[in-house]
Amino acid sequence: MRSLEALQATAGFSHDQAMAFFERSLTTQATMLGLNDIFWISGVIFIVIIPLIWFTKPAKGGNAAAAAAAH
């Protein structure tokens, strides 16, 4: 409530303008925290998936010349 009163006093906002400014600020901060969570979850998933490299094996009995030509 104090921040709304401060916005009204210093910036000359009306009550509705101060509420809209406060809501916009709150939404921006919540969006940033959500993106932060997505970043960390993606990083954890990436780290968890890395060991799959050692569990996957190339196809056996494949033609080496065909495999070299595919690259």
C-alpha cells in the first residue's frame, strides 16, 4: 500500500494508474521468474540426458561406405 501511495505522491499517478503500474511491474517480475525456472529445468534435463550417449550403440552390420557417404 505504501508503494501505491508513493507512486501517487511522487509520480502524480491516480489510484488506477498506480494500480496498473504496480500490476505491470508484478507481471513482469513473475514472467522473469517463470523463465528462470524454465531455464533451470531445461539445464537439469540436459544434464540428465547426457549419459544416454554412452548407452546408445551404433547399428551393427552396417555398410561402412554408406555410413561415410551419409556424412
